[in-house]
Amino acid sequence: MSEMQFCYHCRFHHPKTQMRRYLTKQGYRWRCTRSIQAARQSLGMREEFGRFQTEVNRAEARRKAQYIHVQRAVQRD
């Protein structure tokens, strides 16, 4: 299995081959090539990417919350 690296921009782990070091105000951070390419697009395309990523993040948060809810219910029984 390839090594995974956390993307600070989209907040997911990606294979290292899809990651690039990106200079920020806080220093270098790892960022996936998908988010870098999306940032180079027009304003409308960037906004579309942002909306898509927000929905992905919300779905992931809902999935985690549901999992925790089920685990707590199992522990109570």
C-alpha cells in the first residue's frame, strides 16, 4: 500500500504521488494536485469545486456522527 499524506486544503488523505508541497503563510504544507488545479480555474469553477468539497465534508461528518450514535446505542444495551 502506498503512503498516504493529509491534504490541509480538502482535509482528506491522498496517496503521496498526488500530493505537492505548497507554500503558505505558516510554511510548507501538503496539498493534493486536485485542489491545486481547481484553484487555478476561473472564479465560477473554484466556487463549484468549493461547493462540491463542502458537500463531501458534510456527508463525511454525517457518516461519522451516525456511526458514533450507533456505537453509543450499542454500548447502552
